[in-house]
Amino acid sequence: MDKNNSVDFITTLLGNVYRTLKNWLNVLFGPSSKPVANPSTSNPPSNPWRIPAFVLLFFVILSIFNTFNAMDGDEISYSQFLNDVKSAKIDKAVVTEHYISGTIKPDKADQNPRPFLTIPLWQNDLAKLLQENNVEYVVRSGENWLGNFFLNWVMPILLLIALWSWMMRRTTGMQKGFLNLGNKASIQADNLPKVTFEDVAGADSAKQELKESIKFLKSPEKIQKLGGHMTKGVLLVGPPGTGKTLLARAMAGEAGVPFFNISGSEFIELFVGVGAARVRELFEQARSKAPCIIFIDELDAIGRSRSGPTAIGSHDEREQTLNQLLTEMDGFDTSSGVIVMAATNRPEILDKALLRAGRFDRQIIVDKPDLQDRIEILKLHIKGMTLAKDIDVTVIAKRTPGLVGADLANIANEAAIIATRLDHQQIEMADFEAAIDRILAGPEKKNRALNTEEKRRVAYHEAGHALVAERVPTGQPVHKISIIPRGVSALGFTLQLPIEEKFLLTENELKDQLAILLAGRIAERIALGNVSTGAQNDLEKASDIARSMVCSLGMSKRMGAVTYGKRQQMQFLDNEVSEYRNYSDETARMLDNETLEFITEGEQRATEIINNNRSVLDALANLLQEKEVVQREEFMSLLG
């Protein structure tokens, strides 16, 4: 270890010693650290350890002072001490086991005795020598037991604890509190701005169900008169970023009750049993603050299933925490006014005991927002922004299908960043367009310059997509065509805006999508005589659609209305599926032929459209090479 590293280590160690002592003093002298419902008005209880702590600190300081005071004096050699004794210069002496201290007679009458200290080399005739020279001496053990106790025992332990705490912070990320133990649930203070349902745009069905729970929380006697009881638990299920945590905070703000917020991962700690203890303490505090709401974010961190494949690598501490949570939810009375809320985006891995009736009675789906919800969410996020008059929130919402509230907030913020970068006095529609392109397709790669031949090929590729998208019967309107490289591998893109939200697709719409996906490759072949690797992603998507039409959707006349292959969704809110075969090799060969037939049909349709509109294809490709970005108005003028 070099000098700089040694200095850094010592500095860090001393800092940890200081923080450890500070934490201990806060525990001994400070008020109680338990959360209260209203910190601004509540009087914290006095600490019963205050007086004993002051007494203990007084004795510590006194013992350390006595230890150093007893050893005060100028150190002299032992030989000089013997000579001074023989010369009758020693006035008084205190003989201990480890040292000899005392005073030397002054040389002049107006001087004071001078203190001395020496380390002896013990010999049996020292007492005789002192006595022969009339030196007044006192024999002591030399042990200051109180000072030695703190210096030899307490201080090394404190140093070890500080070193251990520093190592734990480096390895486990512990940041708060001694040993990072105790309950980590944070309670929302009354003096903070409250979040209500007015601050949550969209999710009308979820808000309606939560309002019913608020009624039961405020007036549980209404449902009790009818012989029912209020729900114990509410589970919010939805993709990340849809506003599950915000809905829980809004529910607490509407109800006007304390809101305990804790993440599922904060229950688990290095020590066994800490998670279960935190669950017990959390519910004890909640009962004392009832009516209140407990919100556990990311419930899947502690609520994983205890059976099945996940049980092979099971975690005992996590299971103990889950068992304690199940016990607490079974134990508290439904009339106590405590509602447990939780949020997760992976309900398929939760333990069945959590989802049974009597625990999380009500499951609320917080799905991705539709067009109208996206409009309301965008209006909420741009409320305080300086906007230009040409801002059309509906167009922005149409351009962002499938995005969640967090994505829309990011788009609004990104538009403000772009406007600031371009020194705009207000946020313009072009800034929102650039923000959407950045979020959907990735940032522009300005350092990735295409040569002339590559630029021409990409222009014909994207022109083919756009041309077929406008000519097929069910194609979505083309909003923008770009050949600016973006993201990791995208060299261009054709953006279509849906006319309306759709939840079902017909056979004709799927066939049109196949023609649109294959059109870029066909345009390259017709205009340039060969194809490139740029159509790889298009071919993957087209193959997936064609195989789904044959194997899952029953759209093949030859194969009939039968599904082939057992498909199982990997995650509840994800599109990924796993599949295994339940058909013969001969059937597999027929499925491959039917899939290829759909692909071939899509290629033929795209080829026919491009050949019939070859002049438009060339004009659009040339315009893209010149401007790099073509908007819908320019494209429609080329189509006539």
C-alpha cells in the first residue's frame, strides 16, 4: 500500500469512527427516532438514557484526564534520576510499576519544584537509596483502571466497529443507521404537498376502484352494517412506469391518512431474521396509526413463489419474511382501518398464498394508457411549460402508441431540453417531434456518416416502406420518413401514425403488414438490382407474423382452424412466449410451407405496388437523399 492509499484509508477510518460515535450519541442524547404521523406538531418523547449517558461521559472524561495528568512532567533518564537522588535534589517521588514521577527541588528560593518522569530499571535497593537520601516517596500500582478500561477495551472495539461498518458499506451498500437494522418504512409527513387523484391523469378504472376502498377506509361501518368487511389488501399490477406508486400516494392523499411506504427489497438484510422483524414492526406501527395505508413497492422482491423451479435456489431469509407478511395479513382485524397496498409488474411469480382471498383480495390492472389517456397525461406534464401556439397534443399522443406515463413525461422533458439547446424562447412542435424520435428510435448518430451508395440504398429502402404503406388498403398513414442513422443499428425509419386505437387485427391487416415489411427489400432489388443486410429486422418481424398466422391464428386454409405448438407466456405483462412442439415432422414441413407461402404473397403484392409507382419511388428516394427527412405533406404531394 503506497503513501496516498494509506492516508486515504486512515482518513476514511477516522471518518467512520466519528460517524459511529455521532450515531451513538444521537441514540443516547437525541429524541426517539420512531416516525410520527405529524412531525411538525408532535412532541417527541424524552430519551430515558439521557442522564445515565451524561454520567458515563463524565467518568470517561475524568478517567482519561487522570491518566494523562498522572504522567505529566519532563522525562529524564533513569541514571540522572539516581544521581539526583544521591545529590538530594529529589523532593517527592511516586513509584509505580511502570514509571516514577515526582518533583525536583528548585535551584533558587523563588522557583517552584520542577516535575519529572522517568522509566525505571527496577532494582531491589531503590527503596533503600530513597530512604537514605531522605526522599519522600509513595508506592502505587500505577493502574488507572477506569482510564485503562476505556483506552484498552472500549476504544479498540469502537475502531473495529467503525472498520467493519465501512467494509459493510462498501460490500452491501449499507448507508443508514448502525448495522443498518431497524424498520426502514418512511411515513409521509402531513406538511408535505399531498397527491390526489387530480394529479393522476388517465387510469380511470383503477381510480374508481381505489375510491371504493377509500370509502371503506373512512367509513368501515357502512359495509359492516351489511355484514361485509373492507378489503385487506389491494395489489396494483401493471407495466413499469404506468403510475402504480403514484396511484397509491394519491389514494393516501384522498383518504387523508398516514401513508407507510417501503420497498420490498428493503426488508431483506445481511442478517437472518431482520426481514421478519421489520415486517412485525411495520404492522405494529400501522396499527398504532390506524386508519392508515401500508404500501409495499416491488412486492415480487419478497413474494416470490416458494414452490416450483424457483424453490431450487430458495432464499431462507426471503421465505421467513414472506411467511411473516402472510401471518400479519391474516392476523390484523379487517375493522382496524389498515389497508395493505402493493405494486408489482411480475404477478406470475408471486406466491399463491399472497393472492388468495383474505390477503390481497383485490387486484387492479394499471395498463398502458390509450389515446385519450395519453392526451390527458401530456396535458398534465406540459402544464407549467412555455409552449408555442402550434403545439398539438393530439398529434403527439397519436405518435406515442404503447408508451406509458413515465415515457410521456420523459418526452415532455426531452422537448424542453432540445428547445433550450436550440435557444428557443418557447417549446415548439418541432422540439416535441425531435424528442419523440429520440425516445422511439434513439439519438441521432451524427458521427456515423453514410457514403453516397449506402445513403442511396437506405433512401430506396425507406421509400419502399412508405410507398406500400400508403397504397395498401389498411395501411396506417405515413407521418415521417428519415434516413438519419439513429440508435445502435437503425440507418433510417418510416413512421406511421395510427388513425385510431386498435385491439384486434384482421387477416387482411396482417397481410398488408407483411407487404409493408417486405417492401424495403423489394425496393432495393427493383431499383439497385440486389438486396442488402438492412432488411434483417424486417424479415424477422415478417416471419413472426406469418408463422403466427399459420400456427396460432388459424388463418391458413390448408392447415385449418387448429393451433400448432404449445405456447406459454414468459411474463404476465410481456409479449415473449416459450413454445414446444406437439406435432409431427410432416406437419412441421407443412407449417413451414404455409409460412413461406404467406411471405411470398407479401413479396408479390409489394413488387406489384412498387412497379406501378416506380416514378414516385425514384422521386421520393431522390428527395430523401437531398433532405434526409421528408414530412407527410411533401410525401403526399409526390403521390399527387
